[in-house]
Amino acid sequence: MHDRTIAELARALAAGEVSSVELTRAALDRIEAHDAEYNSFITVTRDAALAEAEAADEARAAGSAGPLAGVPFAHKDIFCTDGVRTSCGSRMLDSFVSPYDATVVRNMRDAGLVMLGKTNMDEFAMGSSNETSWYGPVKNPWDTERVPGGSSGGSAAAIAARLVPGATGTDTGGSIRQPASLCGITGLKPTYGRVSRYGMVAFASSLDQGGPMARTAEDCGLLLGAMAGFDPNDSTSIDRPVDDYRAALEGADVKGMKIGLPEEYFGEGMSAGVRAAVEGAAEQLRELGAETVEISLPHTEASVPTYYVVAPAEASSNLSRFDGVRYGYRCEDPQDVIDLYQRSRGEGFGAEVQRRIMVGTYALSAGYYDAYYLKAQQIRQLISDDFRRAFEQVDVILGPTSPTTAFRLGERSGDPVAMYLSDVYTIAANLAGLPGLSMPAGFADGLPVGVQLVGNYFEEGRLLGVAHRFQQATDHHRQAPAGVSD
Amino acid sequence: MSLSPEEVRKIAHLARLAVTDEQVAAYSGELSGILDFVDQMSQVDTAGVTPMAHPQHATQRLRPDVVTEVNQRERYQKIAPAVERGLYLVPRVVE
């Protein structure tokens, strides 16, 4: 059963072929048996999961279960879970047992999905390799000497290793799409405001967006349908009905669709294997009836430097709440209140988080605001304008997700800027608030390669439809790392 | 753009981060590298461009001014490092 997709599991549950308790117990056993190899979970909630599974089976017997009731999945450990530790991959929150549920957690609970546990991640979602986690790095199931990507690397690895059929992620600069690409799965970052940020530990509030990760576009659509929706508790949530993603997949077609290929995404820096996969995907979509059109997104190169002002600036402000007073890590024996703040934060945060807090503090300090944050917000507008013009010509944009396949553990951890460039193709969608999806499109040297689709605002259904059509015609997404399908 | 160790100490203090001398040495190199990198922004002509406030130009919603939260002090203080009689404890601030 562990090789089945969410859609297949939902059908099996509905047909009574299997119970949720059976599925849940089997998944928990697999995690216990295999996760030492990947380190994809920070917390496994066995007892709560089995209780939720039992409740789902009872609801199904009573005829009151929704279509996803009883399907096991996992939450990235950035979503607050009532009564369950929510660490955000940080020593700062190692002892933090959330007193409330994030809206996404409540929504998925209401849909009857069964949470198996909380997945590993880069500390406070700051990283592209999952090496900044207080709980140690996650290993890529395709090659355990390589990173799974980040920051939602635990979710991506757990799905690739068939420990869970789906999981939540969050994406501030590529943190759903890049690990999806490096682990050979599908991941969607929705339009900014589509999924509630309430109870999702804040990193950069104008960029953060939660979304689904799974093996197929169909499963991502099912999960997104459960996650998304207006939330009065999130001041930037958009009050707009959630599309029927299931309907968007049925009869999805790319015939006559115009797919833009941005010339800036095909320059230097992309590895040969990634280029071949992107070109292969474009060719496949043409065979399915789409037309590819060359377009230009002229401010692409400025997106990474712009992001590394906006994101740290917002992070330095957001993370000021961690003070050692109300919750979280507190240093031993503070001498005075400043010592309490400084040592709690100095000891509670890892190096990458500290670097970003300091970059943000510097960029927002007196006399520098205009040169950094204001300038960055102006470039953001130009990047957004690039996309607006592009979407006057095309329906969706296709390009690489990440410039390379999974890199080796430790390979980039000593050079922050080299690590930042892992997100050169994904960041622009966050800056513009647009939805983006990564889907498997081939392999290079035995490692999966993902390609990215970017759509206009609220066109998650269209992105999922294109990916679904692509996945009907290809089998990249069906490949599994050696041994995990046994 | 190069940050001196003194500047790094000042930023760390503003951010309330205790840093050791070794960390200051490492951070001054790394932060200088990051700031050099973000200085690439200066190559973009932004004259007359309105800074983006929200990707879809949405504005903040207002809601009726009514009480929607109940007091859950005990619940929230259960996870605090140190509390006494409903108050958060910190080292003495005023001598």
C-alpha cells in the first residue's frame, strides 16, 4: 500500500479494501523501520495518528467521511499543532508544544486526514539543503550522501521514500519546489494569500505560503483543496472561493495552450542534465498540443539579491518575538534582561538564522532603509511587471526548478551566497506572489530533475491540469529510489 | 561592502544576539559577502517605480471591533520558561 498515491488510497478506503487504521499502522511501522536512514521526521505522533485513523474509520462507517478521510500524511514542523511539539527545526522551539492548531492543520483535521508526525526542515525554513536543522540534516532517498533540498526537505524525502503519500510544505523562496525537484516528487506553491498563514511560524510574511507536496499533481490538487481557503485570522488571506481542483484535473488538456519559455532561464548556470529535462518537458508538451513561445523576464537576475534583502528584513522583524520570556529556549542563569535576550537568542538560533537576522537588522537600520528594503520593493514591482507582460502572451511559464540536481551534503554549507543561488529560478514567483509548481521531468546521473510551471494569480487549477496531463503521458513521477518500493 | 568586526558587534547587539569573538570574525566575512551580493540591486534602474506593498495590491481588511478571543492565560503560560502568579519572570530590570 505504501506505493499508492493519495487518490488511490482514497479509492481503496472508499471501497472498503483497507481501513485507515491498517494504513496508518503500516505507515508508522515503515517510518520506524526506515527513517533512521533519512531523518525526515522530527516528531512521530503514533498514538494520536492511530486515534485519528480510528475516528476516520468510524466516520466512514457512519457515512459521514469526506473523500480524504483516513489518508495518512505529515505536516512540515512549521505548522503549529495543538499539544504536539512545533520546533520549526530550531533549538529555540525544541520545547515548544503549541497551544493551538494552525488553520491549515485544522482544515486538514476537518477533512479527516491522519497526521503521522512532523517533518524535518531547515531552521525557521532558512535554507536550501535541510542542513541548518537543529535535528540534523535530512538525506535524499535517491542518494543518502546528498541533500534533499530545502527548506521542506523532510516532507520531500519522506514522500520520495514512500513513508507518506503526501505532506505539507511552505515556500518563501522555493522551499516547496526545490526539494520537490531534488527528490523527484511534485510540489505546489499557491498564490500568495490562497493558503492561510495563521499558525505557520513566520519567516518572511510577504513571501511565505504553504502548499502541498505529493508524488502526483492529482494528489497535490486533492491536498490543496483541503488546505486552501479564506481565513479571517490571516490578514493577507484572500477572500475568494477555492477552485474545484478535482474538476480542473478531469479532462485537463494542453491543446492550444501557450507555454512561455523565458530566455533568462536558459542561460549559464543551469547544468546540462537539467537543461535536457526542461527541453524534454517542452517537447513533450508540444507533442500534447501546446505551443511554446519564447518570452523574456528581464529582471530575473535581480530576483535573488532582492530576495536576500526582503526575506532577511522581514525575518529580523518576525524573529524578534523569540525573547526567552514567553515560550521557547531560555539561557541558563541570565544576569539581566539584556543578557537573557542575547544569550537565549545567541544559543537558541543557529548560524544561518543569525546571519539572516543580522542582514535584515542592518538593512532596516537607520539610514539604510531606502537603499535596501525600499529599493528591493521597487525591484519587486519590476519583477511583477515582467510576469504581467508575460501572461499577456502566454498561459503558463515553463523553466527549470533548480539549476542542478541534488548536491552533496556539506558541498555548499560553507558558502551562503552559493547556497542562495540554488533558488535563482524559484524566488521570482514568491516576489510576485504567483503560483508555481515543480514536477518530475527526468533524471541526470541517476538523480531526479524537476521542471517548474508558473501561472497567473489563482491559476493553481491550470498548473495542476498541465502537470496532470504531463504525468498522464510520462512516467518520471512513478520512479522510486532503489529499494523503497519493496 | 565590508563590515568590520565592530560593525558586526553593533548589529548583533541591535538584534540582541550574543556572539563570541570567533563568531564575529566569521560573520564579518560572511555578512560582507552577502551585502556585496545584494548590492547587485544597484544595477537596476528603479527611478519612479512605486515600491510594491502587496502583489495583488490588496489592502488590509477591517473587521468589526468586537471581542473574538477569550482569555487563555493559563494555557499560554504553561509553555513559558518561568512564570509566577500569572506573571512572566525576567531578571530584575529596576534596581
